[in-house]
Amino acid sequence: MARTFHLEVVTPDRQLMSEEVVSVIAPGVEGYLGVLANHAPLVTELRVGILHVRYPDDTEENIAVSGGFMQVVGNRVLVLADAAERPQDIDIHRAREALIRARQLLQDPTVDRERARVALERAVNRLRAAGVELTGDMED
């Protein structure tokens, strides 16, 4: 049996999960990083991306996260995410609408481009976490 550790994912609104897992791959600001049991202590900032989680029964789950921090201490990983959603909680229709709105905003020279770019990145991330295949015209 694979070694496990405790993963907790918390947002400002709620505790999304608190479970024993085998591995986590997180979207750090310097790139994706993996955590297994007995990992060295670590604190890192997270960017918008997918948190890949593998459970002891070899099932996997992708969780959409929108920034935050991850702390690894002992055999515990704490993800303090700005926002996080499990695939079954993502409203795909709403995420697609957000993607369309963000792309339209990027075409408007009067809007804050960085804010519109982040909105686009979050919408794409949510759709990917939900397993939606994006065509080239849906991405930026």
C-alpha cells in the first residue's frame, strides 16, 4: 500500500476537502510541483491551475484552484486557495459564459487587460478541471 498524507483544501468560504491522499501535484508560481508522503517542509504561492490529487485506491481528481498558498509540514499539506472547485461542482454553462465574456473584454481597449486576462485564465482552468475539451478558438 502506498504511503499517504493528509491533504486539506480550504477557501475563504469553506473547507473543500480534508482527506488522506497518495500524491498532490500543485500549480506553483514557478511551475507545477509534486508532493508525496514525507515531503520536506515547504511553503509556496499557487497560481491559477489544476491541483491533481491521487487517492490510496488509485483514483484521481482534478481540482480547479485560483491562486493561494500551499504549506507542507510533516505529513500534512494545507492548500489555502483563493477559490477551489471540484469538477462536479463546476457549472460548465456558467464557465463557458465567463470565457466568452473575458474574450470579449480582451477586445475592448478601455478595460483593464490584466483583469480580463486573469478572468479568461480562470474560466479556461475551470473548464479543463471539469474535463471539457477546449478547441483552439476557446483558448487564448
